[in-house]
Amino acid sequence: MKPYLLTNLPSEIIAIIFSKLPIPTLAISKCVCKRLLTLLEDDYFINSYSSKLSSALAVMLPLSPKYRCKILELEDDLDLDSHNPLTYFDFRRGSRIQVSANGLLILEKYEKHRQAFYVCNPITRESIRLYPAPEGCSHGFGKSRISGQFKFVILDGYSGYHVYTLGTGGSWRHVAEPVPTWHGHKSFAESVNGILHWDYEADKTWTKEFVIPLNSLLFGGVKFTYIHPLKAFGNGDILMACDHSKIFYYSNTTKDYHQISFFGEPDECYYMTFVPLTPTILSLKSFSMEKVTSF
């Protein structure tokens, strides 16, 4: 029998070949042999491959008996009539998407009247339960640019912050710092360049780049109270969510809105949770101190 051609190629050439594959094919390739598994889980390959992936949107919708999450690519030439997901998965009933960072999601679920949080990679279909989680009113998640570690932060509103460093195997660290004046409101921190940013009181902290006129008639005569931008496209178009129930696409050219649906008819109203993310093939098993569950 002739030797398998793949085993005769240098690892660098194999990495180039597999970097051209779509994510589903790449996931299957990990099961072929140990050499491929080692190569495809190498940090250099993961970072190189992930940097080429398009930005995406994670949308979770309550469907009986579990909740379904779809990961949809958000390219500049977004097709409003076709939304084939990059991948999708079903998770525990009552779960909600909270925040994301570097392709990983934080999912929240109430269990026995307490908050339970899960770190999830929707691409590798792996999750880690962060237990026990302290109560809190605000959350942040990001990768430190100093240590390279993933950190999940909970603000409890009274005594300061609780920090979980992914890979420590269940250890929460309390940081007693002054609590912002808005601590009573549910909010999330944005991770930018390895730093968590909260809603600042200073007016000059952020720079205004877009002003979108909200015409209630274009929104079907419904006045929404919560508008969340999801994606700013290169041509000035905006994808936005309204009151966790509807998603609209704003055209900067026509100045018009188009309601779109990722799960059913456009007029269906569900309580959706959503967050932009950049997909990654990083396996949660690389955090050796954590108990990883596949789904």
C-alpha cells in the first residue's frame, strides 16, 4: 500500500492547505489523525485561521424545548433574503447571550434562582460552566492584552467586582473598587483592545460617527425604546436590533429600513438575545484546569 500523501508533506504546507477550508470541514478534519489534531489546535494556526474569518452575529431565540442559537456571517454584501447560518446549536432552556470576546460567548441561565454562567465556543461546540457565580448587575468579558488570559467580570453593585480568569478551574477573585453611580442598571462592558470599557459619565469619552433618523412610520408604526447597533458596514449601512424582538437593516443609500428575520416570519415577536462576534476555532480544552462539556 502506498503511503498516505498527507503524511509526507511538511506541516507548513498542510497548514496552508487546511487554512482554505470552511469551518465545518476543518472540524471534521480534526478527527482524522493525531497529527492533524495537533496541527489544527496549534496557537499559530488558530490565530492565523481566525484572523481570516468574517465577522458574525450570534442570535439566540427561545424555542421549545431548548433555546436555539444561530451564528450568521456579516459580510459587506449581506444577502437580506438568505440567512444560511455558519453553524447553529441548541442550549439549555432559559439561556441568554450576555457578552462575547475573541469568538467566545458568555451564556447566562438561572438555576435554582441563582445566576449560572457558561463560556461557550459555538464553533467547536464546547462549554465551561463558571461555578459558583456571584450575583451581579453588570458584566464584562475580554482577553487581557497584558497576560493574554480571558477574564469574566461581574459587578455586584455594592462591594466591587468579581473576576474569573479562564483556566483557573473555578476561582473567583474579589476586587474592592469604587462602584459606578449607575450600578443599579443592567449593563455590559465593551472589550476594546484588551480593556473593558463601561458607560462613562464623561461626554467626550466616545466619538459620534453615525446619526440615524428613527422614523416610527418606517418601523411599522411601533415606537421602540431600545436600539442596539449590531454591525456598521463599509458602505454606511447599519444592522440594528430593537427591543430584543425585531432586527432592522438601515440603508445609508436609500435612507430606508428593512426588517429581517433569522428564525421565521418578519412579524414574529420573540425575546431574542444577540451579540456580534468574530468566530474562532480555539478549543476550550486548551484551558486545562477547566471541565469542558461538548454539545
